[in-house]
Amino acid sequence: MTTLVAPTPEAGSKPAQIMEAAGALFLEHGYSAVSMDAVAKRANVSKATLYAHFGSKEELFRAMVACECANSVLTNIWDEAMQLPVTDGLRLIGRTFVRFIASPKALGLYRMVLGEVLRQPELAQAFYDSGPAETFLRGSQFMAEAARKGELAITDTDLATHQYFGLLKANMHMKLLLCLSERPGDAELERFVDAAVDLFVKGYAPDKH
């Protein structure tokens, strides 16, 4: 696993200033169209300062992706979800996940990485390992714990995790990625998640007989 590793820079520091500028430019114009000169200008730093912290645009992009993954709201919900009744835990995971993947920043990051897949496959792998794979792993652990408690009748936790996140993303995420639809409002997202949770819990309901 080629996990991206980059500490979150201290707020107000030069690296934080640079990464904020780079992130805004990448989201506005895409990775390939952004130059280090443009980043330095947006961050209001010299090129010497920029290169002192990030040796290349690729390194800067990697650091930005790593920090976005590390600071994702998804990293903070798992312990709480484990302590809740399974339906409530699934709702917490589902609502947090759907709001995150439907956010403009997350969609922009996905589009950037997809745009670089052929030129930089190692960057795509590192992004996956640091973000989606971590979410899948924690989701699988949640499923295993629900099965251990007898709350869900799951024998294949990986398959169940694929199915749950698949229900959550459905066709909505693809249409958002392709700019074919507007982001649904929070009420509509919650309705969408609640329906997925209800279907999933019914499908994996323990046999009471």
C-alpha cells in the first residue's frame, strides 16, 4: 500500500499558505493547467520559498491530497458509530459519507485524480490507499463488529461493505462527477441514506427463528 504521508501544516505557516493556494488553483483549473509560478503568485511567496517546501508540482499535489484525506470528516465518526445501535451507526456513516462525496471539494479532488490516472498511476493508487481504501477498511470493521454482536447476519464483511457503499453512491455520485446534476439538498441526501440503511438492514436481518 503506497499511503500518502504528509503532516498537516501549522495554520498560517508558509506550507499551509502554499497548499491552500495550490488546492484552490487545482480545483479551479485542474492539475495539468496549474504551474508552480501560478501557485507562488497565488500564495504570495517567492519561487525559492515554494521550492524550499515542495520540490515539484507532483510533490505539492501529493501533500495536498494527503492532508485532505487525513482531515476528512470521515476520520472522526468510526468510534462513535461503533457505539451506536447498528441502524443508527449505519445512518451516521452513510450521512457523513454522502455529504462528503457530494461536496464540491471532494468532487473536484476526484476529478483531478481521474484526470491524472494515465499520466501518474502511482498518484491515483496513493490517493486510493489514503482515502477510499481507509474508508472501506473502517466500514468493513464496522460490519464485522455488527456481525459479532448479532445485529446483522453478515458472513462476508468485504461483500457487505461493497454493497453498503454501493447503495449510498448509486448513480448519484457518477452524475455529480460528470456535472450532470446538481448536489441534492441535505434533506434529500438524508432521505436517500435512510432508504439505503433500511434496505441494507432488512437484507442482513438476523434470522430470529
